[in-house]
Amino acid sequence: MHTPILAILPKRWMLFAALFLILAALTVGSPAQAAPAEKLDNASCLKCHENKHDKIKVPVVIDGEEDERELRSIDKRKFAKSVHSQMQCLDCHKNIVDARKDHQLDANAPQASCIGCHEGLWAKAQQEGKTKDKPRLGVVFQNIEAYNKSFHARENKDIPGTPLAKCDDCHSSHDFDVPPQESERRTAWHKSIPETCGQCHEDQLDIWGGSVHGEEVIDKGNLKAAVCTDCHSAHSVTGTSGDSFKLASTGDCGTCHKEELKSFHDTYHGQVSRLGWAYTARCVSCHDSHGIKAVADPQSKVHPDNRLKTCQSCHDGKKLPLATGGFSSFHPHANTHDFEKYPVMYVTSKFMIWLLVGVFAFFWLHSGLWYYREWQDRKAGKHHHRIDTTGLNLDEEKMFVERFHWGWRLAHLVFALSTMALVLTGTTALFAHSDWAPVVAKALGGPQVLGIIHRVAAGLFVAIFMIHLIYVLQKLLRDKTFKWFGPDSLVPNWKDLDDMIGMFKWFLGKGERPKFERWAYYEKFDYWAVFWGVNVIGWSGLMLAIPHVTAEYLPGWVFNVATLVHAEEAFLAAVFLFTVHFFNNHFRPDKLPPPDIVMFTGTQSLREFRHDHPAQYQRLVDSGELTKRLVSAPSPAMKKASVVLGLLLITVGLMLLVMIGTGFFSG
């Protein structure tokens, strides 16, 4: 037998041998302790993640199936020029704890997040009161807020738990840097935006590349031409099917095409958009969205050969009557200052401007002088004209004369109500840019309801007008004694001119106040203004209400002229009514306090009648017909109701006037 070697060794050597074996075992079992751990800095990270090395792939699970995702490599040169160049990798990748190929990850540490980092930096700046010193950081925080509400922040259904697009999908956090304005690098960066978006939206990129915008950017380097972010924004990207995007897109186009946006807002399509509804045509409806072509391009949707087809995409004969031939020559961007392109619009506009200026200048001056003279007479205690009524035994305060029978009064009331409805609905569209217009539109149920109310009111107005006209004509034609230029006629005559001249002399203290007959010259103007307004506003409105019929027989530029004339004449009528007409009948010193209720009761006291129409009063006294015209005073209830109705109509009228004024001056 052989004796074991340990048995013949001294005991002390046996102890050394045991310690040696234990140390060897520990060394073999802990290789990481054989060498110091590698330092975790940018240099060690770039040994694997720099773009010079092979692509790194990591496992992921997509729709329940295992797959691989390729990590982005880092260009050291670009990183050195980026806004993050002074940062360490671990400043963002806090969950990395070693430099091994398959990293050990700290599950309790936050993963790299652009949003989390910048929100933390902004919160720290707020706590330290340094927000003003870091404006760019504030812009980033605003962008984060916009992104969180955007379409891109929604969950990607293909990869649950991740958004549709993250910050570094567009910005590439390792080399992100926005070059200064007007620099060559800025041009290159701007031109790269479509390619960045095209990583996901390939089809849209291809279409845009062939558009007039794409040609300007790619071929000519024109930074003013639109790229993706000019229309879709950079951070607050929303779905294109939503009303908010549709409404905002028109304004986005207008940032470059200011003149076209202004002219578009003058059309019905633009007015509806400004009121907050997106169902009418917008820029993209006619010009396309990504594939916009120049107007002269045969492939353009707005090329003369293609316009009718483009119009018929909305006016298709189903939801809207089918667009007819004249639609193709309608000018959605017509203006009133370019005589060479739009001569009819130019001339029409100048005529309407001079009409408005002339009417308002004359009658506002007339009203101002009238107010001044009556106020002076009242202060001086001057009495009215004295007429000899000896033997008639008349109490001018208690006895009344009939001025208007019930038919005239009813027609006036219907006219007043329908006119106010027309003004409210019409000016809501006309001044769609004002603060109050969208509120009114929403309260009444939207632009379509506004249109229905407007048309019903217009139909009622025209119907009453026609009934009145037929009634008056048949009555006059049967009356063989009626004189067309006589004192009872509303037809203007030479006395009206004399009265008007005499009135201005009286205003200036150069003569006596004229003695008016049954109808004063300013009352005749009010009457015949309705005839002018019904025809101008009515026919233009009818052409706009049935465009498919109009365009079948007339060229499309008629719509431009009709829109202009309809709006301007309606503005003239409304402002005249609520200023001059209201003054003549309710706000003259001799009529205060308002209202004058003669048009509601149909009667007028003899004192007022003698003051307002002394020539007719004298004529009736001389002929002995005055006593035949006398009627009972209106009952207290009738008088009270008339005052309430009059004040209500005046209040509504003045409110409409304020709305018109704010709309006009805010435009």
C-alpha cells in the first residue's frame, strides 16, 4: 500500500495547502473580481453603440410574438455638435448598471425619457426661480404639453405600451440640434423634415414630393414653401378628420397665402369656417392637400378644365344640388382692388362705397343738425305752428286723428320683425370674424339653421311687400280722383325738394320750418328705400340661394358680385334703419322720451299731428274734413302695450346696431 502524501506532510504544511485551495476556489468562482470593473462613461458606451460597429438588435414582443428591434447607432461627430453634447449617456440611461454586452438593468431606475428629463429640468428651474434665464427649456416644456395632447402620443396598437411616435423618432436625441435661422445648415434641416415624417408616412411623402410645395423645397431650396410641420404642426399633431384640424388648416394655408385667405373669408365657405363649422369647402377641398399643383398645371384640381368636376365633388346632386356650368367661372379669391383681374368687382365695390358714404354723410348730417335745432327751440320755449281752428271746438290733447289703418300697422310690424331676423342672421355670417358671431350661430343651431331662418324671414318680407304693393296699386287705379303728384301721394315731387332745402335753412336759423303735407320728404325716402332694397338685396339673395339655377344661365362671377352687393346693401339698410329712421321717429327732442307709438296705435293726437304735418292739418281744416278723420284715443291698455312693443323693438334694434358696429370695426 502507498501512504497518502498528506499523511507524511507536517501539519503546518497541511494548513497552508488548505488555505491555498480555498483561495483558488474563490478566485475561480468570482472572475469579475479578477480585474477592476470597466468605467461607465461615453467612451465605453461608444465602443459598442458607435455607428462604426455592427447594428445591435434587442428582443421585443409585438402582437404576442417575439421579434427583434434594431437600436440606433450613434455618430460621434454629430453627437459632439448636438444640444446634448455635454451630457453623459448615463444622464438619460439611468437604468444601465454595467458595461457588459447584455446589460444588467436596474428595474427600479427610470428608463430614458425625453419628456421625463425635460419636465424634471423645468420643475427644477421653477423651484429655483430661473425660468426667465432658460427660455428654450420653457419652449420645450410647452412642446411637451402639446405633444401629450397630440395624435402621436396615442398608444400604438401594434406595440402596446408605446406611443405612435416618440420624441427621438423625429428629433434623434443623440444628434438633435436646430440650426440658426438663415444659415446653410438651417436649409438642410428644413429640407429634411419631409424625410423625417416620411419614415412613417411614405405615401404622403411621395405625393408631396410631386406637388408645387415639394418642387419648391426639394428643387429650389425655398424655405418659405410648405413642409409637413407647416400644416400639421410639429408637436400638436391631430387627426386630419377632426373639425379642429379642418378649421385650423385654412389658417395654416393663410400664413403664406394671406391675400387668398382674406378673399376666401369673404365667401360663404369662409364665413361658415370662421363661425366654427367645417362642413363647407376649405383650401384642401379645391386645391388638394399633399398633391397641390399650380393652377396652370393640367393636373391641378382648380385648372379651368377641372374646376366644375372639383365643385361637383361637394355639389354632387345628393347632399347639395348639382353644380352647373357657371360654377367653373366662379372666383373664390376675387377681390375689389385688382381692376385687371376683377374689373366688375372693382367697379361694383366703388359704386357701393360711394353709395354708403353719400347716404350716411347726408342723413347723419341731417339728423345732427335737426337734433341741434329742435333742442335749441325747446330751450327757447318756441311753440308750434298756430292754425286757426275757431268754431271747431277741438281739444288737441284729447282728440286723435287716424294716420294708419290696421293693414299698414300689421305690415310695419311684420317688416320690423322680419328685418331684424334678417339683420341678425345675415350679419352673423357677414361678421363671422367677430367675437359675438360664433356665439349667435351656436345659439341658433349653426350656419345651416341660420340660413333657413334667413330665407324664411326674407320670404316673409317679400310676401308682405308684394301684398302691400298689389293692395296700393289696385286701390289707386280704382280711385279716379287720386293725383299721383298730389298731397296724399308718396311719389316725390318738387315740393319735397323745396321742403328739404327749407329744412336745412331752418337748421341753420335762416328760415322758418317747412310745413309738411301728409308725407314729409324723409318719410318718402324711407318708403322708396324699401323698394330699392327689396330689389337689390332680394334678387342678389335669390341668386345666391339657388346657385345651381343661377349658374345654369349666368357666369360664375355673378356670385362674386351678388355676394358683394347683397352684403353692402344689407349693411346700408340696417345701419340706416337703426340710426336715421330711429332718430326721425323716436329720438328727436320733440319725440322724447321714446317710443313714438303712432305706428302701433295708428292714431296721433291733434297737437302732434299739427306739429308734424301742418300743411295737411291746414288743408283738412280748410276743406272741413278734419272732423271726419277724428277717432277715439287709444285705450290705456292699447297705449301701454304699444309702448312696451316699441321699446322692445328699439332695444333689439340698438343691440343689433352695436353688434354691427363691433363687427365692422373689428374687421
